[in-house]
Amino acid sequence: MTCGYKDPGTLDLEALAVRENLNLPQGLNQIKKKDRAAIPQQEMPSQEAGIRGGNMTEVALGYSENQVIVEASRCLECANAPCVKGCPVSIDIPGFIGAAAKGEFDEALDIIKESSMLPAICGRVCPQEKQCMETCTLGKIRKDPMESVAIGRIERFLADRGAEKGDSTVDKAPSTGKKVAIVGSGPSGLTTAADLARLGHEVTVFEAFHKAGGVTVYGIPEFRLPKSIVQREVDNLEAMGVQFVYDFLVGRTRTVKELMEKDGYHAVYVANGAGLPKFMNIPGENLVGVFSANEYLTRANLMKAYDTEKAATPIYKSRKVAVFGGGNVAMDAARTALRLGAEEVHIVYRRTEKEMPARVEEVHHAREEGIIFDLLTNPTAIISDDQGRVAGIECLQYELGEADESGRRRPVAIEGSEFFMDIDTCITALGNSSNPLVTGTTPELDTNKWGNITVNEDGMTSMPGVFAGGDIVQGAATVILAMGDGRTAARGIHEYLNQ
Amino acid sequence: MIRILKKKQLSSDVFQMELEAPHISESRKAGQFVILMLDDEYSERIPLTIADGDGKKGTITIIFQAVGGTTLALSRLEEGEAIAHVLGPLGTPTHIEKQKKPVICVGGGIGVAPLHPIVQAHKAAGNRVITIMGARNKDLLILEEEMAALSDELIICTDDGSKGRKALVTEPLKELCEADEKPAECVAIGPPVMMKFCAETTRPYKLHTMVSLNTIMVDGTGMCGGCRVTVGKETKFVCVDGPEFDGHLVDFSSMMSRMSSYKTQEDEHTCRLEEKAKELAAGGVR
Ligand SMILES: Cc1cc2nc3c(=O)[nH]c(=O)nc-3n(C[C@H](O)[C@H](O)[C@H](O)COP(=O)(O)OP(=O)(O)OC[C@H]3O[C@@H](n4cnc5c(N)ncnc54)[C@H](O)[C@@H]3O)c2cc1C
Ligand SMILES: Cc1cc2nc3c(=O)[nH]c(=O)nc-3n(C[C@H](O)[C@H](O)[C@H](O)COP(=O)(O)OP(=O)(O)OC[C@H]3O[C@@H](n4cnc5c(N)ncnc54)[C@H](O)[C@@H]3O)c2cc1C
Ligand code: SF4
Ligand code: SF4
Ligand code: FES
């Protein structure tokens, strides 16, 4: 990791120097593999840590054109393209990066769009170091997946550039007269909607909330994924004729069966996500000042509670916050609490940083912003004051023991290591399990022991004409997997409707 | 956009509105509620019980007390105007069974509004209903005629004796528990303290008592856990598992402290709105 902050202008000038030195892009053909591998990875321009802790705007600012050309020129254009195997939707990575290196940005974006519907979102939030960057040859050479070609950052640049140019024209097949209902407007639902609308089907998206986007609008904060980017995708879909019906809770307003039998939908895609927060079941969990990350983030993001002047939705005023968990959700909650004015924010996690499921970049950003990491630590009880509010937490220290079946070393409590932390707000970020509202009111849908809907390879459930995908099938997973499922289901639905 | 078809003021701060909401009206059952949001961007989501509805007309009725920012703003909307978002019906419907013995329905203050559809449903199931209604004084009693028409027996209590008995609702409730014909069950809806004392009143008689909890909510779909309460040592989500629970098992003191989570912020917000309203009324700054 680089130390010392460099502003976007400096980074751009440095990239320009490399570019001129190597005569990019014309000189591309002359650069030997060894020299390509020696080009340093382009740093992502960002807001300075001390400043961004006080605002909600995006932290990462995006590569400049010079940076993209230099970064893309690092790609070794491997014949077997191991990076593609790391991408859940198999984007032709060497293809689009090759085009980007030549400055052919429109072509590059077209290549991405063959496989990915939401590059501006995935480029920002994919856990790249565990996907495309993990398998990239350059990262292997450099012995660090973080040093691989910054595939997502290039993707983000191309998508943002395309959107600025207004690239939303799509060909639409003539109407098939078939109606498809989509339950949930998260990344999975939006993807299926786009593919099906393109194929000429009449698509309606039913969303429980008053805004579309799922976790990308109510969970992932503005400083990591601006809401305007998600809205842009929604606007594109509307322009393609997709109907959005808000304030509609499938399972209550109407059941899946009623959608088909009463409202005449020929097929349904269930993509209602995994929204059911997990708690730890420790004493004190229902005290005032204990929140699920879902609640905390929904208040802050969707309900705009950070804007205390305008928003009617209140958010808890905190001094010292403890966030339980080590995933993206935990990082988002901690960094949001900091931005809402907490003096001290702790991440309390049972294992070590190495085992944290969060994106490496987010952990790094959180540390830079001053979040305190209490690793190998687990809360055992939340302590109350005399008014039922959080007054602190009891914790135990852990050490890593033997590896379990999954190969991860199991944390073991150290006897006698109890200690007290002065805390007034606790946020549980332990992940989500599947929300039973749809499955509970649709007994025809088979589920596994975690309550996730089971589907066949076309994405179809045990109920004919009903498909499912995203977090409700995968368990809390990732945006790109949700999108991949959406694509599979769209193909499955199209075939089903053509039968 | 959901249109307000009719508006009526029931008491100094209680309002009734009929809303055009065909989907909700078609699916709703007794005990269910909606979550509404006044505009698209900055307003808050608040839960209100579906007090009545007409499936044929495609309407639902809400009755609310203007207690804070959102309910005050809602009370200022007029017929023909619209509410940006109304989600529903939410929650698990009331469990209604044919009973041989009478069912006691207790409503305190604004709690009479959520009680109304439950009394309706018990009557529809052929049950004998004894209703107890309570308020601080006679001006704060709502839905008296409707309740009188629906109930087999109506007992009115006021704190100051300005109408009916000068008593708390728990007094007649206790008498009914001791009557020769033991009641089959009790439903009590009102302020948390009232529900707590109703549950305490019926506990010694082992009379099954359901209460309807009005915790703070955000989504109303079981996603956030903000509405959670402790019921018989278990954590339950009011918006999906409830809003009705066995009153003998609810941890009321935990629930009441949770309901005060945002007290300071809410009071500030309401003050700001009131000030703005005054300024507007005075034709002052815009
Ligand atoms: C805080 C947070 C941070 C995350 N960070 C990352 C990250 O950095 N990278 C990454 O790849 N992934 C991340 N994830 C995970 C990722 O967001 C999800 O895997 C993805 O959004 C799942 O998409 P989906 O379409 O299946 O469901 P969701 O995004 O959950 O969308 C489901 C939608 O359905 C609606 N809905 C639910 N029930 C009903 C119903 N009954 N009727 C109608 N509508 C309904 C919901 O309101 C919601 O809008 C994060 C998740 C969270 C919570
Ligand atoms: C399932 C359910 C059904 C409900 N049905 C009705 C109904 O039919 N009619 C009705 O008038 N109200 C009902 N409520 C209560 C209603 O939701 C609140 O009065 C409303 O949220 C207050 O919002 P506000 O912005 O106007 O006031 P706020 O400014 O949020 O609060 C003003 C005052 O009211 C208190 N308060 C806050 N939230 C609640 C709450 N949930 N319940 C009671 N007091 C609260 C605050 O502590 C504060 O003192 C119901 C609540 C639930 C959970
Ligand atoms: S979609 Fe995600 S995994 Fe695939 S190439 Fe882009 S950043 Fe990598
Ligand atoms: S593995 Fe890395 S270096 Fe090789 S083609 Fe893919 S991105 Fe380029
Ligand atoms: S209101 Fe969010 S879970 Fe009940």
C-alpha cells in the first residue's frame, strides 16, 4: 500500500509521464511482457481520508483516461485468460482491456456489456481480489492479487464514460405478448428485467420499498456507490418500457400465485434478496442503541437520515460505536457511523484481518479513516444503563486454533480474558439470512435448510413458470452473482415462454 | 400516489381518511396495517392500522392521532391530495375463532381505531363481543357510534367521568373476568401502559389476552429488525410476527424504552415543523 496522499491531478500527471515514456497506446505492440509487468499499478484517486470522514460523497474518484491506458497496458493478454475464470459472469477481460489499452473505449464497453449489465456497479463493489484479480497472471507474478491488473477500476471508468455520453440505446425485439413479473428490484431483478425487455416481453418489477435498487440503494452507502448510478440503470429500464410498481409486497399485497392466476403473468422471477438480519443471541440485544446494520444503513441511506436538516427519519446519536462483524456490511456500518459524527468506532471481529470477508479496499479505507479494529475479540453481553440504553459491552479475547472443515482456523476463547468496553451503540453486521415472506406464502416453492429457494440450472424453481435467483437462492452473496443469476433466469424464462 | 378521498376530524387531534388503494383493500384482513410515506425523498415511513375498508370501492380507512412530525403533516393534507407511498397490507392478520363465550375488546384512546376491524371480524365470525372504550375525557372518545352498533355490549370509561364510568378500562375488565360467564378471550389495544395493565388484570384469571404493539418501524417487511420486541424470552419482529402478541408474554418495559429511542430527535423535529407552520400562518418567511 502506498503511504502519503496523492491528489487526482498528481496521479494523472504521473500516468501521463508513463504514457509518454512508453509511447502509449501506439507503442503497445513494442512493450515486452516483462516490461508490462513492471509498470506500477495505477493508484485509485480518492478523497483524502481526513476530509471524506466528514462527508457522504464517493471516496474513490475513478481513474483518469491516462491512468486507464497505462493500467490496461499492464495486461499480459494471456492466451488462457485465467482472469475470465475468476469472473462469475465470464466477461472477456483480455478483450475489453486490450481495447481500453488502445484507447478504444466504446468498443471496450461493448465487450463488457455482452456479459455484464451493471459494470458501473460491479466495477465499484465486486470483491475483485477474490474473483478476477485473484486468478490474474500478473498478480501471481507479483505474488499479490491486489497487484493484478485493476480490472474493476477500468470497468468502472468505461461504464461511467459510457453513461456520460448517454449510451443507453438498445435494440428491442418485437413484442411477444408475454407478461413477466419480477419480485424485487435489486441487481438480480434489474438484470432479468433488462434481458427480458430486450427480448420483447412485457416486464413489471414489483418492489416493496419506495425506490428501486435493493441493497445497492438501502444498504451500500453513497460514499461507496452513489445512488445516482443505480438510478441511471433504473431510468434506462423505464425507457425500455419496463414498468416499476413500488410499495408492493409480494406475499402480502398479492401472492406469487395470484400474480399468475389473477393478474395473468406468464412467468415470475423471484429476486427478493436475503433481507433478514441475524442477531447474536447475547444478553442485552434488545436494548435501546442496538441496531442491525440493515436498520442503521437503511435509515442513513434510503431514508437520508444523514441529512438531519431535511430528513424526517431520525438516526441514533452515538459517541462510541461497536460494530460486530468483518464483512462489507460491517465496514459500511462503521464508516457510516463515523460520518454521522461518532467520536470512536470499533470493528469487533472474532478472527483476524486475514479472515475478514470484506473487500480489502474497504478494510484499507476504514483503517485510513480511523476506524479501530478490535480483532480476535467477541462480545458476550451488552450492558444496560438504568434507562434500558446501551452502557457498554462485555468481551472475550480469542486466539486462532485448529483449522475446521472449511480450512479456516477456528477462533477459540481465551479463558479469563473478559474485559469491558465503554460503548453506547452496537451495530450487528453478521450477515443476512433469507426473508421468509415470499416462501412462507408460496408453499409450492422448495427451499433448502437455510430457507433459500432451490432452482435447476435454468433458474426455475419447483413451481412451474416461477424462477428465482440472487441472494434468495445463493444466500447473502454478491452483486455480480445476483446479476449472473438474473441472466441465467432470463434465458430460462425466455425458453419457458417460447415452449 | 394514493389519493385521499375523504377526510374527517374525529376529535381535536384525531383524523380519519379514506384512501384509494384497491390492491390493499382487496387483500387486507383484520389486524393488518400499512406503512406510508408522505413524499419521495425526505419524509419518514410510519405505520398506521387499516381501521376499515371497502373491497368493492377499493378503499381503505386510516385513523390517526397527530402526535408528531409525520402525523401532523398528514393531518394537514386535504381531500383530493395524495400520499406518495402506501405499502400494505402488512403484518399477520388477527386470529379469529368462533367462540362460545364472549370476547372482550378493550380500546384506549386512539387504540379504538385498530380495534375496530377486529370487533368487525369477531362479529362476522358470529361471536358475542363486549367492548370497553376508554379515554381521558368525552371529547377524546372516537368511533363511539360505530362501536355501539357493532358490539353486543359497550362500556365507556373516562378518566374524568365526563362520559360513561369514571374509571380506567381495567376496572370493568376485572369485573368481566369475575363474571359468571367467563369470557373466551380478550383483545386490548391502546397506549403501551394500558395494554400492560390490561394484561396484568387478566393474568390471574388466565384469560388469553392479545395486545397489538406499536413499535417504531422502518421497512415493515422483516428486513431491519428495528421493530423487535421480547416476547416470552424470544425476539420477535412486530411487523411480520405481529403486531398482535400474547400480552402475558410481552416484555413491556423493554418495548417502552425502545419506543423512546428517538424521543429527543422527534421532539426537535416536531418543534421545527410547528415553528414553520406558525411562520406560514403569520404570512412570514417562506
Ligand atoms: C451493507 C451491504 C454491503 C454489501 N457490499 C457488497 C459489496 O461491496 N460487493 C458485493 O458484490 N456485494 C455486496 N453486498 C451484497 C449484495 O448487495 C447482494 O448480494 C445483492 O444486492 C443481492 O441482490 P438481489 O437482487 O438478490 O437482492 P437485493 O439487492 O437484496 O434486492 C432485493 C429487493 O427485493 C425487495 N423485496 C424483498 N422482498 C420483497 C417482496 N416480498 N416483494 C417485493 N419486493 C421485495 C427488496 O426491498 C429489495 O429491493 C452487500 C450487502 C449489504 C447488505
Ligand atoms: C402496527 C402499528 C399500527 C399503528 N396504528 C396506528 C393507528 O392506527 N393510528 C395512530 O394514530 N397511530 C398508529 N400507530 C402509531 C403511529 O405509527 C405513530 O404515532 C407515528 O409513527 C408517529 O409518527 P410522527 O412522526 O407523527 O411522530 P414522532 O415525531 O415520530 O413521535 C411523536 C411522539 O409519538 C411517540 N411515538 C413514536 N412512534 C410511536 C409509535 N410507533 N407508537 C406510538 N407512539 C409513538 C414518540 O415517542 C413521540 O413522543 C401504529 C403503530 C404501529 C407500529
Ligand atoms: S464483473 Fe467483477 S469479477 Fe467480473 S471482471 Fe468485473 S470486477 Fe471482475
Ligand atoms: S490474467 Fe491478468 S494479465 Fe492475464 S489476461 Fe487476464 S487480466 Fe490480463
Ligand atoms: S420494521 Fe423493519 S423488521 Fe419490522
